[in-house]
Amino acid sequence: MNNPIPSNMKSEAKKAAKILREFTDISNGTGADKLIPANILAKCQGLAIITVIKAGFMITARGGSGIVIARLADGRWSAPSAIGIAGLGGGFEIGVEVSDLVVILMQRRAVDSFSKGGNLTLGGNCTVAVGPMGRNLEADVALRSTAAVFTYCKSRGLFAGVSLEGSCLIERKDTNRKFYSQDIRASAILNGDVEPPPEADDLYCVLETYTEKYTTEWTAKHLAQKAVHSSGPPARPRAPATQRPASTYRTEVKPSLYPSISTFKSGSTESYKRSPSSRRTVQNDYGGVETWDAGPVVVTAVHPFTGQQPGDLSFNPGDRITVVTKTESQYDWWEGTLNGRTGIFPANFVSYP
């Protein structure tokens, strides 16, 4: 359980990195459908990470602390600004509950609200919606939403949506002043007037490793022809057609929290269709087509996956899956066969043997 009591910036940044890792790392047993989609983080304009305590008897009150960061014009992340959260709610609720929240600021006006008084009222000056989880298709729909803010919540070990309508994110001026050794407003911090501090490096690392492969491969993946199995595979989640935002992430960094499919060249735009003669047809970067003999591609499950929808392929660690259709992205869904069953599965749950 994280501490909702306001503390210094170093502690808040460390807590924020821990919380965000729980929403993005499959290694802690979180299923694929319980993660914040990588493209949501890659396209957002900012995010606030907060621990909240809620107490109530007939009327509930919530309070807590955390930090907010914003994406700068050059694609980098800003230094963190310390924030608190406060709000009241109705409903018959008795007891005390501590939750971790990730508030995704999808539109620049949500970030700019901090420039107008330093506070952001959720549901007041910015529309709020429960954020999508897991699948590219849900994230695609969400990216076309008019909501300026997406919210994610983890309470008692469970991931769920949360309503923060009427809650206010408040600038903690004293904490910012002590940490940056100057009187500085949240608007200046989020606009890049101060350099990102090393105390927040762990948080930046989580963001970078989770979105790096997406931001460097997204455009390339959509230049390739979508692979389709000749017998007609189950419907596959399709990713947004919009261009990715400019990124300054280092392309040589590879996310350590996702299994490596090392056989295939990183960053290529190849996709293939398996024919009965086991010949591989590939459309290259220049629009040409190449064909050569190839054996079946077999991957090994490294994390358990239980199907969430019809057409999903469930498996356990150690299962060997024959790949029928794949893309170059480990943040996508591939099609495979296992013990006579055919379905789609999250590619980041398997590795190449």
C-alpha cells in the first residue's frame, strides 16, 4: 500500500514510478487486458499519478498526493510538479480505502488548466472517462473520444475504473518551492522551464521502456500489408490509423519488461502469410514482394494467458505455439495454434525459443 500523505518530491517521484510500473508491467501477474494500452501513454499530453485515501459515512471525502508531468513540444517529458487531490462524493459508503490512480491527460487543454490557477477540476473544466485497458481495438476507440482525461484505479489489488467527477487536482506550491529552490509555478514546470531532475529518472525509464517499441514501430507496422490467414482467422484487434506523435526516445533502447522475439529484425516492416507449401511471402519497405522457403515459426509461452473473448488462444508457461499470423510488434496480437486450437494471443506473453 502506497502512502497518500503528502511528502517531498523525491518520495513522490519514487512512488509514481512504482505505481505506473504496476499498470504497465505484465511480470507482476497482471493480465494483458488489465494494462494501460501503450498507445494511450504514447499519445497522451501528460499524466498525474496519485495515491488517494477515501473515507466516508453517507458522504465520502477523498484526499491524497502525487505528481503531474507533461509532454513538451520536443517530445520529452517535463520535470514533475507536486500535486494533491481533494473532493467530495455522495452515495452510501462506509469505511476507509486507499487507491492508486493514474490520470491520463489526453488533450493539451487539460495540461494548460494548470496554467490558469494551477488547479484542474475533473469533470468541470475537463471531461473525464474511465480509461480503456489492454486491447488495441478498445484503445483505438478511446483515442477518438472527446474526453480530455482518462482515469485508472487500483484498489485492494484490483484494477478498475473510478469516477473522479468533481475532484480537484491542486498545485502543492510549497513542495515545488522546496524541491526546485525557487518560487516556481506548476505552469512553468510543465512548460519545461526547469530541467527534469534525476530524482524522477525511474519514472521516465518506466515511460520510455513501455512506449519505446510502440513509438518506433507503429508507423512501420502500418506500412506493411496486414497478414490474413487463408482459412479466415478470428477478428483481430486493429490499431489506430493516426500517425504517432514525434518522439525523442532512444531507438536503441529495448523494453526489458517484454519478452524478446529476437529472430525477427527490429524495426522492419515485414508481415507474412503462411501458405500450404510453407513458403513465406514478404512485402518489403519498397513495395516489392519476396518469397522463400521457411519452416513454421514456433514460440514459447513465458506468461499464462486466459482468453478474455471468443477467438482468444489460452495457454500456460512452457506451451509451444505455432504462429500462423504475426506482425513485427510485440505490442500486438498474433494468431497461432496450440493442441488443435486456433486463436489470437498477446505477443508480449511469448518468446522465441
